[in-house]
Amino acid sequence: MPGATVPMDAWEAAVVGRSPDVVRVGLAVPLTGSLAMTAPSALDLAALAADELTEAGGVRGRAVELVTVDAGRRPAEVAAEVAALHATGAVDVLVGFSTSDVSRAVAAALAGRAGYVFTPPHEGGRGTRGALRIGASPLVQHAAALAWLVRHRRARRWVLLGTDYVWPQAVHRAARTVLRDLGAEVAGELLVPFGPSDPGPALDLLRRTRADAVLLSLVGRDLVAFNRAFARAGLDRRVVRLSGALEENGLYAVGGDGSGELYACMPSFAAADGAGDEGQLALQERLAARVGPHAPVVCAYARGVHDGVRTAARLLETGTPEPARIPRPRLARADGLVFREVGPRA
């Protein structure tokens, strides 16, 4: 597409001067690591937002450029690169998603000197000055979904399984409170390191506790690997799975689900029959018009980045974000290779 935005890498942005009639948005997304499979969607949706903003007049008449930072590395590495880019004037504001340990390091490194729009579900609690979180907290994201599954799928005995960092830890705290109030039971809990690991202990925990549901707070490739092992072990038709990090790329990576017992409570889903979110379907159509029929799927992480770029532009233009929108609770069941929303609706 002539004139379409092509994100530049951080090194290029640091050494190449820029025109005074552009603004630069840093785009901190995982290009490596567990969440890297979401990067193609995120980069294309961010570029779509930049194009649409520029075509609509830009930010105070200035075109929008994007600068990529790999947020899939160690927190200290990402934070150092972001701080250096801002200190040299290479970026004006930062947008992105990552694991929460990375986002916390980035927010601390910027320390309110530059706006930082963090787009995915987050760990809740007090934020950092200058950091705007537009996703849902663990309680907002999971409470209604857990309640629906307890009531409609008789999910009474739960195992909590996640990666050992701040977001899954916060999800588990919220889930314990919600499940207790629902009269359900947490029969077991396990936090595991990032990266490839033996799924055996987690599968043994599910069998040993006779769990009828598992809350998965693994992310990216780790979540995909566990879901594959779970199906191979024959547990997929007996144990309900709920994930707050499973999105369209992850569903494709596991080959879909035919059990009817794989659920997700990410903030956006688009069902093939049009029963999903019309806003996401419209985004998919606009993306296909920009990059062609083989455009990557509009996953929840990518949609968040699209919204985040628009939010960052407003911050640069007015100094204030739009009024905060509380993401509505959603729950979808995997049906083959698509998500179909089943409840709850706010």
C-alpha cells in the first residue's frame, strides 16, 4: 500500500534524524520470547492505527511514525533501551504489551518523563506515575467468567496453574477470593518458570486432585505447549480450561479445540458467523484492505496495541487520555479454530 507505515527498529531511530513534522510512537511488543507469536498481528494493527491517524490529520498536523522495541527480552534490557530512546529524543511516547515484570521495569525507567500506554490485561494494584493501563485487572477480567463456569459447567474443584511472575500471581489471588465466595474449591496451585518445561507435574496435579477445572495463567508459547500436552493426556474432554491469556494466535497454534471445554476471557473475540465483536470484525476488514487477504488475525493483544496507539496520539495532542473505559467481562468457548462468546455480558 503506497505510503503505508513501516515501523523502524530502535537502532535506526536512534541514529537517523527525523523530520520536525512527525511524531514518533515507541512500540514495545515481544518480538522474541513466549509472546512473540503475537508480534505480526500487533505490528500490523499498530501500523494501521498510525496510517489512519496520519490520514485524519495526524497529531497537531504531524504524521505518526512507529519505532519498535523488543519487549520479549529481560526486563532490565527492555527498560534500558526504552530510557535511552526517550533520552535521545528518538520517541515521544511509548505503547505496548509484555509480561508485567517487563512493563513494571519500563514504567520505572521512564518514571513519568514520558507517557507509557500499557495495553493488555494487567496485575492491578497501584500503577506507576506516567503509565496508563487500558486493559483489565485480574478481578475484572476473571470474576464473571469463573462464576459462569461454576454455575453452568459445574466447575467446582479448581487447579490454578501459571507462570511464576507478577500477573499470574495476581490472577491466582483474585481467583481464590472469587471461587471461595462462589462455594467452589481451589484443590491445587502451581507456578512454573518461563520457557519449555516438563508438563508432567502439572498434569499429575490435575489427576491427583481430581480437579474438574483449571485456570491457566501461562502465556504465549508456554500456554500453547501445555494445551497440546493436556490434550495428548486425554484430559481435554473431562477438565474445563479457562485462560486469561489465550487469544486467536494461541488457538491456531494448538490446532483449535473440539472438546467444547476450552474457554478464554480475553477482551476481544470475533466468531466466524459474525456473532462476535463487530468492532474487531471491522478492524480485520480494514487490516485486510491495507496488507491484503493474508493479513494476520486480529488477536486481543493486537487490538489493544491499535487502541493504545490512538490513545498515545491523544496524549500527545491534548495532554490527557480519553475517559477510562472499563473493559466489559467476556467469556468465549473455542469452537474449532474460532471463539464464540457464551457469556457473561456486562
